[in-house]
Amino acid sequence: MDKKQYKRPLWTLFSSMLTISAFTFGGGFVIVSLMKKKFVDTLHWLTEEEMLDMTALAQSAPGPIAVNAAILVGRRIAGVPGMLAAVLGTLIPPIVIIGIISLIYAQFASNEWVKAALTGMSCGVAAVITDVVCGLGGKVVKSRDWVKIALLTLAFLLTFFLKVNVIFIILGAIALGAMRVLLNRKGESA
């Protein structure tokens, strides 16, 4: 890890993750898309390729995707201190919010205004996820790598039409990616 990564302020990492986590509804993929906008597009601390790889790893690893992504992004940006800052920033808002909601759950769950707000937010979440899918999927298509395009298409068809469990698709993609690397290495050594 190069030394300039440690010069990036931990406070910016922590406060960015705290803000993203506090004001994001819809789960890990929404948070990951906002992390991409912050750390790739705005701060230029990561490349799009790094963020795409980290998103794939975060999704593949057990646990919440938002925390997994925070671990990977924080570690890449500022090592172990960055990882701790990013995870702490990611975890504080949901813990506080869930703690407060648990105190007033009965009133919260039956409130018509809350139901209406959550319905509206689900539309916004769908839009953000669509934006991420189009952005990342577009990059795969623009790569003109027929293997990646075929995997993207196959994964969509399997989930949308055949309702194949995402875990099996991820495991299959990992296996195919590993086979591709091994075949490339074997071809280079020949």
C-alpha cells in the first residue's frame, strides 16, 4: 500500500460514510452506488474498476453488503484505520435509528404517514438501483468482452425468468472467472 493513501483524511472517510449511511434508504446497493459517486466521481480516491471489483466482493462475502463495501473501500483508501473509520461511519446511523424505532415501534408501524413515506422512498430506491445497474452494466457492454457480456445476460435471464437463487449465480460467476484466469495463465505460459 503506498504512503499517499494514508495521507487521505480519515475524517472525510468517516463523515462521508456516516452521511451516506444516515440518509440512504433501500439497502446496500443504494449505499454502494452513493459510495461510488463520492469516492470515484467526486474525490477520485478509487477508480471505477476498483469500485466494481469491491462491489462484487462485497456482494459475494457473507454479511451486509454495505458493511462489506465499507470494509473494502476503507481499507483500500487508508488501510486498517480507514477500514475502521468507514465501518464505524456506516454502522452508527442504523444502530441509532433502529434503537429509536424500537422504542416507538407500535406507533411507528401503524402510522399512515410513515407507510406513505416508505412507499415513496421505495420508488426512489428503485431509481437509484436502476442507475447503478445501467452504469455498471453499460461498462460491461462497452468493454466489448463477450465473456462478460454473456455472463451478464445469462445472470439476468437466470434470475428474472427462472428465479435461480442469486447465491448459485454468484458461485457460478466466481467459478467461471477463476477458470478464465487459469486458462489465460495457461495460455501465457505455453
